[in-house]
Amino acid sequence: QKEVEQNSGPLSVPEGAIASLNCTYSDRGSQSFFWYRQYSGKSPELIMFIYSNGDKEDGRFTAQLNKASQYVSLLIRDSQPSDSATYLCAVKGGTSYGKLTFGQGTILTVHP
Amino acid sequence: EAGVAQSPRYKIIEKRQSVAFWCNPISGHATLYWYQQILGQGPKLLIQFQNNGVVDDSQLPKDRFSAERLKGVDSTLKIQPAKLEDSAVYLCASSPGGSGGLDTGELFFGEGSRLTVL
């Protein structure tokens, strides 16, 4: 079982729709969860992080965490063509120097 | 504030040759990471430094890869000898690290060093 697994892509949505990205993790001791966006040929950049069960909203982005199910998701509302990128789920281990483990990424394409 | 600096941006070598990548983290960041990102995959952690010390190198192929962090600041990642499967982007990242609850865990990435092994 992979440590961090994301839903297989690519994912294609029309402009204005909601894009849903999912991620599961294996380490029950994980404490922090991150969503990074990576444009082609660029480095990852942080979109959001979440620590507690429930939802966290930031503009058009909502992160959802369910520790019991070991599940993290990212919703993008009113998707724009500029949201087209690879989205990486990352999970930080529970130790004080816990490493950040990334999933394989989901490619999102928003078409006009 | 200056970001994470990496060099070179691009490197093409033949298999069995050696290569070195350099990284200068954000000033004051205690934690430095080297990730390998193969095309179409997520970044894979190779090594994590906390100040001068290594806290995780479990996925570093130690027979060919080595890394050091000089005086807790700059870091160098070396590959010798290189194999075809080492073709990837090598990402350096840093974070404030340490205790005190100031570190959100966010990593700040450099632009990466793209290695092609022929």
C-alpha cells in the first residue's frame, strides 16, 4: 500500500464547475495535511494545509479531512482554466521531524 | 525575502558520470530537504536535514548518492556514478523547522535542477 495515494487522473472539468480531488494515507499518526499545486515545469506551491477534522475554506478552495477514514480532499469551486495543473497531496508524519510524503499527483484540466 | 536558490537549473551527463547540485535555503530555515521528482510522479524525499544533522535518509540510494549540509546552511547533493533512472528534477526545499509551533510544515521549494542522463 502506498503511503499517500491520490485519485487517478487526469481529471477534466468545464470552467465554472467544481473539481474534486481525493487523497488517502496509510500512517494513522499523521498530523498535518497539505495540498500543493504544480504547474508544468514549475515547482510545487502550497495551496492549503489542514490539521483538524472537518472543512477548511480559503477562497474558492476547501480542504476536507477525515482522520478516522484517513482521507483528505480538495474542492475547487468555480474552476478556472488557470487552475489547470497537477495537484499534489502531502502528509506529514507524526514525529517532531516527520517527513512530508507526497502522493503521485492528479492532473486537472479546466476547459473553457 | 530571497527564496530557495538552486543550481544548476539543467544538467545533461552520460551514465556513469558524476554530477553535483547545490542548494541555498531561505535564510534562517533550519530544515532542508532534497526531493527527486521523476516525470509524471510526485516528489520523493531523498534526505532531510535539521540544521547540520540528517533526520531522514531512508530513501537515499547511498551506494551512489551523497548529500551534505555545510554549517547548517548550504547543501550539496552528489550522484556518482549516475544511472539512466536518475533522470529527474531534483528539488530542494526548506522550512523554518524546530519547535515552538511556528513551523506550519509548509515547504518552500527552489526551482529545481533538471538532470538528464544519457
